[in-house]
Amino acid sequence: MEATKTRLSVYDLKGKVVDSIELDGTLFDGTVNKTLLYEVVKMYQANVRRGTHSSLTRAEVAGGGVKPWRQKGTGRARVGSTRNPVWRHGGITFGPKPRDYEYTMPKKAMRKALLSSLNARLSEEMIMPVVKVQLKEAKTKEMKQVLNNLKLTGKTLLVVDVVDENVRRAAHNLQDLTMKEGRNINARDVLVNEHILIEKEALEKLAERVK
């Protein structure tokens, strides 16, 4: 039985349909694994944590070298230091220390999560393929005009096959626009943006990547 196809229109930078692209319907069938997306996005977020948090133990807090009062005879509880964790200004018991939060998940899981994120955006009709993103000059207003032509508002991920310097510089000052090469995007990149503006060639390679 021949596999079904998902067909998308391909636009030029003026917002006109000039071509189309077919995606494998057995992959791009709208299936979204929310549990896997949660786990993978959590991993990506953990991997960018700096982990520089630190608290002082009783051995590291300044002061506390003198015993507050003698051991016996005062009627008060015995104590050896004013930097005891139960005292105000004392050390912290089991407090946070610098650590590395980075971990990895299986490549197959990350690939399936990327596919799920693309399916989620496809079902919302938020993926817009374009022929090629090229600008004559590295001017922000030209990039902004492209987005206006394509009627894209809100956070947008621009996915290119190869980074063009003019496009990179023009997109740099647009707060709601992020540009990445197709080989570098992941599920989190897709999910944190409302719209995916992607070059046709980059989409074809991305479809091969998630098989």
C-alpha cells in the first residue's frame, strides 16, 4: 500500500504560493507524544542551567569560634558554636552546592520528540515553507518586511539550510525572530516558537532526519 503524503504550499518572500512539498504521511500524521516532549524539553532546559548556586555550611560561615556559654550549669541547652545550623546566621544543612545538571537521553527519543513537535505545529498550521530566504542588504527593515508579507506575528523560528550573512545580521535585531540551521534545531526550539518559517530544502533534510 502506498504511503499517504502530506502536502504543504511553498511561498516566496512576497507571500505568494510558488511551489509545494510533500511529506511522508506515515511520519507527519499528527501524532504527538506529550510525555516524550515533556521529558526531552526538561532535558534541554536542564542542560543550559549554570548550576552555580551555593550555600555555606557551618564550617564555611565566618565567626562562631567561641563557645557561647559553658557546657554545664547555666540551665540552657549545650551549644558549641553560634554558627550551628539551628541558630540564626548559622550554616545551612544539606544546602545547594555547585553541580552539573547536564544529562542526555537516547538519540532515538530526541528524534521522536522532534517529530512530535513538528506534528504539533503542523496540526496547528504554523509551519510555513519558503523557497529560499535571501536579502540584498543586511537590513532589519527588509527582514521585517518579509515577515509582514508572510503575515507572521509573534515568536517565529526561521530555519535555514545554510546561514546567509545578510539574513543573519538582518534578523539579529528582531526580538521575536530566532534563526537556526535545520541541522541544529530540536523539539524545544519548535515548541517555544509560535511559527516555523522554514526553507524548502531545510524541511526536506529535516524530514529525512526524523525518519
